[in-house]
Amino acid sequence: MNIYIIGIGLIGGSMALDIKKKYDDAVICGMDSNKTHIEDALHLGIIDKKVSMDELDQADVVIVAVPVDIALMLLPQILDGINDNALVLDVGSTKSPICEAVAQHKRRRNFLATHPIAGTEFSGPKAAVTNLFKDKTSIICEIEKTAYKQQETALDLFQKLGIRIRYMEAKSHDKHIAYMSHLSHISSFMLGKTVIEKEKNERDIFDMAGSGFESTVRLAKSSPSMWTPIFKQNKANIIETLDEYILNLNHFKELLKNENFEELFNEMQNTNRIKEILK
Amino acid sequence: MNIYIIGIGLIGGSMALDIKKKYDDAVICGMDSNKTHIEDALHLGIIDKKVSMDELDQADVVIVAVPVDIALMLLPQILDGINDNALVLDVGSTKSPICEAVAQHKRRRNFLATHPIAGTEFSGPKAAVTNLFKDKTSIICEIEKTAYKQQETALDLFQKLGIRIRYMEAKSHDKHIAYMSHLSHISSFMLGKTVIEKEKNERDIFDMAGSGFESTVRLAKSSPSMWTPIFKQNKANIIETLDEYILNLNHFKELLKNENFEELFNEMQNTNRIKEILK
């Protein structure tokens, strides 16, 4: 079984590691525009060999794990190159633009749009880890547009990786993921920026960083190459979430200015519900 | 050695656990306005016995680990009640108001203002854990206003708990901790609020919560009773940090609106420096 992984980073590399463990006959074939990534992936045993776009007809499964702008461009070419039985799936954090980009392709039924919600703040093949997807959720969009055989291949793959499936419309995915993931990244990046700017002349101050700061600022370590195209493709939804977030921050600030501490307490107590929700 | 711990919550309870391990002769004496906390702390072996304010003259060390508004009120009474050799230290997240509250007290030299920067999002004695302070930083303010003997007692205690010391003016502490801790809590609370409000009719959406969201929203689980008085006492500094944070979020939103993706990329790349800073 030839598994082609296009983009051997955190996500592609981690998938490769688990697939190798779970499929005895898997040959992991890697592609990456970054030569160092390919070398690292070979060296680390993440991929068995390096392949090129010309060899796509040999693939049984193609996993596209590149930044979402590159995915938009590559997916039609990949579908052009595969054989009729292959499954192509992407794992990007935006789903509407990807689904639109392949909507009219003659091999649309070979494609499945997925978003396994897993990751860390690190990137590149050296960041790849086993079991990254175990007990995590993957969104699958437009399942009905994928042929049964390819659906089955994908579901078998996700099951072996321990992934829980949720089906969702592409537009709903993009709207909700703006709240559940994209906004978190912006809040974290801007928190990091605010603190760095303020403290730039007083480096010692970072001695005061506790686990709370580290936790809220963790996502500010994420890759700009990965996130810029996500923000671009999900612009409208993200602006909406940012408007609401900023509104809530301003409201909190006004409560503080006006010394309305009872209401400030209530705001926090109501938000404590997140404990139960995330259980 | 009689160690009085006033407020047997996450911080007071965790200190009690470590002190018990490190001092053979320590008798941990607990006080808490919450009866359940006292019962839990006795049951869990966090404290050896329950004491009252009338017995303060028996204390060798008094650790005040109550919400900062209660600390302001209690500290002068505690200093009134102790014997002349005792050390009283507080562990609150604001330092100027506390230092002012005891500035004129006849036993000011028995007091040390500290802020061990450690914690979790949980509270109460059941949240107490061992080694919470190991390799963490504690800020100490106005060290010169504390008598040598009490300084030594405190430094020995902190050393045994594995705490690293940084000396700072109370005003500087409050200004910097607004950036390094208080702002993180507000950004997290408001992120939680924004998402809960939006998704209140679609609970299933929280299936989409990844580790990134969980990390940025973790502090929104914190205790409002602890945080309301901190925000109250550090109001001016916090409003300043919030103004800058909101400004940065608005700027990011404008870049997105104007499709200035090059600058958006740069913003994130510059903030990636947090990786090196936090190392």
C-alpha cells in the first residue's frame, strides 16, 4: 500500500509514523518543497522514500498536509495525477475554499475533505510524534461527494489512528473553527506581542512568566507560514470572532474602569462553565 | 516549629504539603473561613490541626494565602496577634496595596511581602499538590523593611521549597505582573466568554476543541473570588495592559480586513520570538 504524504511536517509526519505502525504493508512516500524536511524525514525514518508528482499514479492514498494556500493550488494537480482507485485527503484548517477548488474536478469522488483537530505549536518533521491523533476529533466535510470505496479507505485509516469522526458542512466547519481554533491563535499571538513590546527593555521580567502565561501564549509559537493562509481563507469568519472578542474585552475594561466588581465577578463565574463544557 | 497557614487553598495547601516534608519539626496549623476547607485539609493530612486568630502568638511562621482583599484586612490583625519573633508572609498577586496596608504597623519588620509565581486553574485544599513551587520564581518586595532574622527564616523556607528569588519594588511588581499574569487571565476569560456565547445553542461544537483552545482557555477556569480583588487592586496597570492588547487586536483585524497578509505574517513571525524568550 503506497501512502503518499505531501508535506512532511508536524501533521503529515505524525500521520506517517502512525500509519507505519498500523499498516504492515504501508510504504510511506514523501514529498516536500523543503529539501531539509525530506532529508530529516528520511533520516528519522518517518518516510521510506522520496517521490515526485510524476509518480502519483502509484499512490493508493495521498495525504495532503501542506499550508492551505498550497493545498488549493496542488489539489487539482494531484487529482490529475492519481489513478482511478486512489484516495486523496487533505487535513487543512479551512474547508470551504478547498471543497470549492475541487468541486468541478472529474476525480472529485476520489477526494475527501478532512480536518483532524490535533497539533502542537511546533512544526516540521522533527516535530512529528506518534499517537498525535489518538482520541482526537476529525471533521469530515461533504462526505456524500466522495465515492464509497474511498470513504471506506479513509474511515479505516482514521479508525486505526484512533480518530473520532464528526460530519459537518464545509461552511459550518469554517465558521465554528474560527471560534474554536483560529481566534485562540490570534488572542495568543497578540498577547505575546503586547508583552514583548512592553517588556523589550526589561528582559529580566520574563522571569515572572508563570505556567498561566506560558499556557495562554503557547500558540504564539506557531508557524506564520501555516497560519497566514488560514487567516486569509477564513477572513470573514475570523473578523466576526475578533469583533466579538474585542467587544467583550472592552466591556470587561469598562466594568473595571467603573469599578463594577460585582458584574466583573459574574462575568468570570459565568465563564467558569468552560470547566464543565470541556470535560 | 508552628507554621500557621491562613487560607488552606491551592497555594496555602501546597505550601503546607511541602513544608511538612522539609521540616521534621513542623506543626501545620490551619485557618480558613470555609469550614469545608478546614475539614478537607485535616482529612487530606494537609494540616495537623485547626487554629484560631486568638492563638496567633504561638506561631513561628504565618503564611497568609487568602484572596488579596481579605489579606489587606487580615494582615494588620495578624501582626497585632503574633509574638515578636514570628515571621508573617503573604503570597498575593498584588504587592503595593499590601505593603501600604502594613507600612505603619509597629511589627512591619516581622512581615515579608512575597509573590510565588505558581499555581493552577484549580482552587481549594483538594487542588493542593506537592512540589508546586519547585523551580518557580518568587518575587520579594521591600526586603529592606523586614528584619534580618525574619528574612533568613523566609529565605530558608523558600530555598527548601525550591523557589528562586527575585527582588523587586512593589510598584514594579504590580506593573509587570499585570502583563505577565493578570492580562493572560482576562484574555482567557474573555476568549471563553466569546466562544460560550456564540456556541450556546450548539453544544456539539465543543467537540471541535483542540489542545490549542484548551490551552488558551485554561485560565478561564480560575476562581472569580480570587481574581476579582486582584483586578480591583491592580486596576490602573491592568487597564493599561488591556488598552494595548485591544489596540494590537484591532490592528491585526485591520491588517486582515485590508488583506495585508505580508504584514500579518510579520506580526506573527516577530511574536515567534516568545519561543526564545521563554526558554
